[in-house]
Amino acid sequence: MAERRAMIRSLLLIALVAKCTALPPSCDKCYIRSLDNCAAGLFLFATGNKVPETDADQEDFCRSQSEAQVWSRDYVQRCTRGMTRGYADRFLDDIKKEIMERCFKSSSYRDDFTKYAPCLNKVGSKFHTCVKNFIMDLDVASRLEPRQRITGGCCKYKKLEVCMSDAIRGTCDKGAHDFVKRLLKHYEGNMLGILCVNHWDKAKCEAIKYDDKPGDASLRSVIAPLIKVLEAIDA
């Protein structure tokens, strides 16, 4: 049964990708800014304070996110190297899995998303601020010297988890809280879960000295500054 569900989800993604448009000219360049423009929609609440509540809106949203995942993968394959490429690919695998489960109409994850979307949208502006700050924080972490950069990026992800958990507290019920935990677990996935296992330490996080310059507020995607953090592995 599990294998059958996995096969159906794979076919769903193929169907979604088949509907995707060709790689836009703006994405066909090895510039981080090009990636940022094309990958902005990968994370929920990255580009706005609402998620779709109806099946029709979810279909369009799923297609848009699938396109962003395909375009991001193309960039990673063309424009990164070594372990940076490997970890970026693994990150996109985790993102793809989240999209597939949420877009598969017979999944419990999809059912929970539909059930809790209205309440999530009540705190959508807070979620959007959490993700936006995370993107800027990753940009700050990307300026650390290589030996501290991974730890810095991992610590910033923990800050995102705390921010989103705090945002929903007192507004939505336990079921919505649990859904947000599942969402964050998807985003953590195999890549951050493996890469950060030895870096999620309060003392290590508090010991890092970031520069005083704020993160780039014009960045819209998580993966663009994340790749700059990952490049420390190959430095």
C-alpha cells in the first residue's frame, strides 16, 4: 500500500511538472538573483501572508510551486558543484516531498492543510514575517567565515521554528499547531536534519558573532541565500 501511494504521488508530480512552462529566460542564468526570482514560491508564506483554501486555488498553487522546484533544480545542476550541489539537491528533494504530499488529494497531509488553512491565514502576516526574516538571516549567515557558516545557517533555521510556533500560539487549536510542526519537519527533512545535527547547540549558536549589516531585504527565496551558506562546505 505504501509503495502504491508513493507511485501515485510520483505520477502526480510528473503531471504537475508536465503542465509547467519552459524555463523562463530570467532563470536561465547562473546568477543567485536569477535563482531568487524563480524560486521564491518554494516555501509557504515566503511571498505573501495567505495560502490557498479552496481546491481550485490549491491546484494553481501546486503548479506554481512545482515549477519553482523544477527551475531551482535546473539552476542547482547547472550552476553549483561538489557537495554544495549534493546538499542543495537533497534540500530540493525535501521540498518536493512536501509539495507532493500537500498536492496529493488523497493524503492526510493535504486534508489537514485544507482543514487548517483558514486559521493559518489568520496569522499569515506573522508567518510571512518569520519566513522573510529567515531569508534575511540566512543572508547574514552567508557572510560568516566558512568554518562558522553552516552553524550560523542551522541556528537561523531553529530561529524560524521558534518564530512560527510562537506565531500560531493562542490563535489556532492543537491540530493546527501539529500541522505546523509537520510542515517544519518537512522543511528540515533529510538535508538540514543531517547537515545540522552537530550544529543545533545553544552554546554554539550564542557564540557566533554576525556582522552588523542587515540581511538583503530584497531576497524572496530561501534557497538563494542557503546555497551561499552551503558553499562553505566546498570552500
